[in-house]
Amino acid sequence: MLLDTNVLVSAALFPDGVAARAFEAAVWGDEALVPRYVISELVDVCARKFPSRMGAIRRFVQSLSGAVEIIADAAEVSGEGVIRDAKDWPIWRAAKASRADILVTGDKDFLESGLTDPQILSPAQFLATQPRIRRR
């Protein structure tokens, strides 16, 4: 499964939240994928919106390499035009190119897109599909 930027932002900043639990389930599950684009976007978004939390963000980003598979950005694929925000297209490209079975995102454009391959789930929906896990 592939994790979108907003899931990682929320997981990094709100470690007791739903997105953090979804991130943990993804990491402990089969294979969590994160495109390089998402990591760059995570740092950019947090620097702009949460500059006082950049220490936590940097630590979170450093921990990613041991927790997820970081994948290369991908070339254009069909279906990306269905997604309104062009900034989301690289995430869709990576999901398709990596053959991810699930895209976990809180982005309404993805969730309401009608796209089905991969399956698009919110963090709460993703958690509902997972066996219970213990918090570390």
C-alpha cells in the first residue's frame, strides 16, 4: 500500500491520532510504500504550515527509511486527470507504477475520484480493514 503526504503529516504531528495508527498498521503490515515526492512534499508543507515542529518532522523523515520502502517518482499514467489537483498526480503515478493495492489518503480529491485501482481508503477506512495492533 502507498501512503499519501497528508497521512504522513498527521502521523508525524499527531502521534495518537487516526493517521498515526494507520501509519503504524501500514508499517507493521505487508509493505508500506512512500514515493520520494511525498517525502519532499511532507517537508515543504510542514516547513510552511508548522515551522516550529520541524525538529519532529526531521526525526520522522529520518525514521521513514527503516520503516517503509521509499520508491522513485513515476512517469505519467492514465487516470490522473480525474484528480483535480495536479499536485496529487505524482502520488497517483507512484501508486499505479508500484502496483500498490491500496492508497491511504485523507485527500478528498482522491477519496471522491471514483478511481478504484488501487483501492483508495481514508486512514479510518484502512484501519477498519486491519487486525488490531498493539501500540508500541
